[in-house]
Amino acid sequence: MIQGCGSNVGKSLLVAGLCRAARRRGLSVAPFKPQNMSNNAAVTVDGGEIGRAQALQALACGLEPHTDMNPVLLKPETDTGAQVVVQGKRLTTVRARDYSALKPQLLRSVLDSFNRLKAAHDLIIVEGAGSPAEVNLRAGDIANMGFARAAGVPVVLAGDIDRGGVIAQIIGTQAVLDPVDAGMVAGFLINKFRGDPSLFDDGYRLIETRTGWRGFGVLPYFNDAAKLPAEDALDLGGTTNGGPLKIACLALSRIANFDDLDPLKLEPAVSLTMVRAGEPIPGDTTLVILPGSKSTRGDLAFLREQGWDIDLAAHIRRGGHVLGICGGYQMLGQGISDPEGIEGPAGETPGLGHLDVTTVMSPDKRLTRTSALHAATGAAMEGYEIHIGRTDGPDRARPFAHVDGMPEGAASADGRIMGSYLHGMFTGDAFRTAFLAALGSQSQARYGASVEITLDALADHMEAHLDVDALLALAAG
């Protein structure tokens, strides 16, 4: 189990690289994360949802994503509450202060999923969440040491030298851990080193001496990490590449399933800009993307607070294009009604009014992988749906796509304003090529092949700098 000295220290990438390294050794390997908190979800082969990072790790293993790989997924809806997804299905929505009461019940589900994976594979590589040093959260923990002790899994602690203070990160973590928890730690590794690793030799030995833990190596910063799907919205950069086709995506406060953007950011001819709170939509933008949201009405209010509704109207008057995906599609309509209070307080919110459709929220969530044909170009599309709400109205007579011959999404009369529930549509090279060509640009990337090449490069990078054999050997017995 890889645990970290904090959030965003690189645990997800470390697990993905170890998974690929183990697979190349001929092992049947699977990823596992007991509890993840993310609005970036993937639809699984068994019809549920898990964190997007575990889907990438499954790819590294050569497996289809399965709900057992991430049995508890927390999807924040407000600053104090989150939807709880257990083994792929929504269980409830709870306030943060009430979540601890659920943990004993959730641990049973976590261990059931882990044991099923363990029975089916040679090796399981587990990712922790946050940090075990958050000992104020230790009671009832299912994400870090609570799981490790319940499942009998040895732990390797990852420190992030890029953010500074890595010696204190690791030694300090040992200092605050319960002695039995500390006894689960088999060693440590240093991640994200820049420059000559030998310059850290003295610090490395100091950590070994002070903790008594074995070091498994110092891993230099992996420069190609940006070519892999980002797990956290904070990982999304400002502007990529600087190509002639300008695409802007609104960084909503509850942005969800933003992996839609990953293939676009690798296109050399595309300049993809994340428009942050307080920033205007650039005036030279060709396409504005309204992404998915975990709180559509809340994020529609957030959008208006930034003045983006005014910018968007000006963009459309200039002849610009707009694509709303999932929650973004719902926002483009005439109104969003939530009579049962599914995403927050019950009520109705006027939409942006750029598509003649309306949305009604309902408790039933649609989770499915979807094959479609793009209506405007006829290109084949592959994607997934993960949403609540039904959208209908006159503009549905001009669908964005067809699924099994039935209309999906909507478009304006001139075709410049588009809405669809299909996440992941840009992953397929054929559709992305056709879509960008319609905007006057040429696709130069092969996304799926690029991800596979990068996973192999990540495994090579880890093999060169870490004692991978010793790390994998920890699982023996």
C-alpha cells in the first residue's frame, strides 16, 4: 500500500507505474483504493462508478475498471457535504461531520471488495488517501492505516520533495502515528525530485537513521505526467501548447469529469485555457466548453457570479462555438428544475437560454458506456454517461449525436451551440479529428496510444530510480 505524507504527493501515479511494472513481469495485478474523494469518476464494466485515477491504474494493469477497485467514492456537492457511492452505487448524501458514523458499515464493503480482488489476482497495489499523519481522523479510518491494519497490508510512505520539507514530512509522520500503525510501515520513498538525486544522499540517510525505515529510492520528477489523465481539478493547467485553435473551458467550482479535456490538451494545434474564477473568457476563443458539474444549479450561480454569462453571450454574438457537456448542457437550456432537492435545496433556476431545452432533476442516475454517431459529421463516438436529470425541448430535434438511432443532446439552428450528456467523447481519435476539422483545425494526436506509451515510460522511470523488485516483494505471503 502506497500512503503519502500529504495530498497530491503523487500516490496515484506511483500506483499506476507499479501496476504497469508488475504487469510487465507477467503478474496478474489490480489497483485498489479503499476510499477516494473526487468528482472525476469513471463508469465501470459492471455498471457503477469509481474514481478516474483507479480507471487509469486499471488500464496500467490491462484490466477493465471495476467497482471493487474503489469501493467507497465520496463526491463533494457542497463545502460540507458529499454523495457517498459504495461499490459503484449511490448510498446517501451526508454532511462531513456525520460521515464517521457510516465508516463501520463502509469498512465491511471495503474489505469485501478487497478480498474479491485478492482472490482473483496475484498482486494488489493499494493507494491511500490524504495522509495517515491526519491522526485526528484515525478513529474508524478506512482509507489509510485503518484499512492497512484490517487487511494486513504493508505500507510504503511517499514523501514529496518538490513542495519542500520532505525530511520533516516523513520523520514527522512517524512521530504522530500510533506505534502499531507505525509498525505497518515497511519503508519510504522520495517523489518529485528535481536535479541531481545524489545531492539528497545525506537527507536520505538521515531519514533512514531517524525512522529505522528502509528507503526504496529517490524518484525524479516525471515530466510526462501531464500526458496522463489528471485526477484533481487543481492539476489542470492554465493554458496548454499555444496552438492556433483557441478553446476555453470554464473552471466551475464543482467541476466534474474534466477528463473530457485530456485529449484536447495533447493536441499541438489546440490552445486549451482553463478560465479561473475572476478571469474573463478570452475574446479570441473559438470554442467555449461548459464542463460537467456535481452541483449544476450551484455552479450556474457561480458562473453568473464570475460574469461568464455576459462573456458567453458576447462570444456567441461574435460567431463563437459553445459545447456544454452533461451539467454544462443543462446550463445552456431555458431552466433547471430540482423539485426533490437532489443536488441541494429544492427549486428552479433559469438557464443561460442558449438552447431551447429544459432539465428536470430526478433521483435516478444514468451510468452507462455509450457508442454514438456524431450528427454533424457522422463520425463514430465512444463515451460514457454519468448524470441525473432528463433534458427535453424543441432543440432536441437537432441532436448532437445518435445513440442506437435515437437522438442524444441538442444543437442550435446554426449548429454553433451544442449540448450532450456524453463524457469522454474526445478520447476517440476519429471523432476528435472530425470535430476539430469542423472548427478549422487538424488533429495530430493519437490519444489512446499516447497514454499507453506514457504508462510504459512511467514504469521505465520507476524501474531506473526505485528498487521496484523490493517494493513488489513486500506483498509476498
